[in-house]
Amino acid sequence: MRLPMPSCNSRRSRGAPAAAWLRAACAALLLGTLAACGFQLRGTTPLPFDTLYVDIPDNRKFGADVRRAIQAVSPDTRLVTSPEQAQAQLQQLSLHRERREVSLNAQGRVEEYELSVLFRFRLVDSLGQVLMPDTLLVATRDMQYDAQVVQAKEGEMETLYQDMERSLVARIVRRLTAPDVREAAALAAAARAGGPQELPVVAPSTSRTRAMPDDWDDVNLDGAYPGSSPGGLGL
């Protein structure tokens, strides 16, 4: 008497749990390997301090964007309004826009500009211990120019400047969440607890940074504007 052979469907049903377990094990092994290599999945990356003072004027879009980005990656870090309340301070040292002539036509008129936004900053703790030294971030864009449509080009220039500022916000957050900042914060905490002083010290902020003048956003293609320096980036 012949015994009935198991159907393909029954074999697949018995093999499904084993295959699912194998896939889960492989995924766990892959994630463990990536973590050991220092890889982190996208998402929140908490800052190594509970309170932070952002010394960037909040009455401008750039300052507001920096604060929102920090809160997005580190929701448990409280942004305080006074440096005396903060464990760490993000100090703005300079922020300005620049414009440089790249090419001229046969009549000597500008055909292309190079636009730049430069932001210099540092990160210190409540005692002035440097968690991140003076850092300069520069974003640049090229813009074709046509003297026949000056008003339209002024609008395009402002759009490009805002795009560069958004890119700088993302880069600021990446620097704040970098491993070297976390290591420096650990050294600073040990020093505050009575351990050896291993980090350089600067004077911490005691007052808000002066807000940008009203003409920060006044971009005029016919003349200089705030923060520009003739003939170069001023680095």
C-alpha cells in the first residue's frame, strides 16, 4: 500500500518558519556588524548634554532652523534662553553672505556670480571648556546673471542663499552629533567633577549675540551688501 506523498504546499508551510528565522538571524548579524563599524541608522542622535544655549539670533530664519533641527535630532535636549542655564553653548562667531564675480562678457558686464554663505562657530561647556574648536562652514552656489532681468535675479539670489543656509543647518547638526563631540563632552564632565583638565578653555557667553542688522536680507546686485568683501571669500 502506497503512503500519500506530502504536497509541495505542506513542505513550504513547514519550511516557512525556518526561513523566517534564518532571515531574522541574518538581519540581526548584519546590524550588529554595522554597529561595530560605527554605522548608525538615520533617526534621532541625542546630544551628550541635557541643556543647550544656542547663541544664534532667533529672530532670523537661520537661527530658528538651527533650533528646530537640534530639537529634531535630540528631543530630550532642552534649549534654554540663558547661557547660565546651559550645560553647553553653541557660540556663533560670524555669519555672512558673499558674492564674487566669476565671468564677464565682451562688454565687461557680469555673466556669472559665485555666491557664498560663511558660518563660523564653536561649542563650549558651562565652564568654557572647548567641546568643538572654532569651525568654519562654507556653502557656495553659482548663478548665471542677466542685467536685463535684475529683479528676477535678485529673487533667484535670495533663494540660493536660503538653500545654502539650509545646507549649513544640516552640517551644523552633523558636527554637533559627531563622536569627537561626545568624547569631548565626557572629558569636560570628568573635569567638572574634579578630574584632570584636558580641554582648552575659552570665555563662555554671558549675553545674547547681537541680532543681524535689518539689511542682512537686502541683496542688491548693483552694490555691496553686509558681510561682502571685495575680490574674494574673505577666509
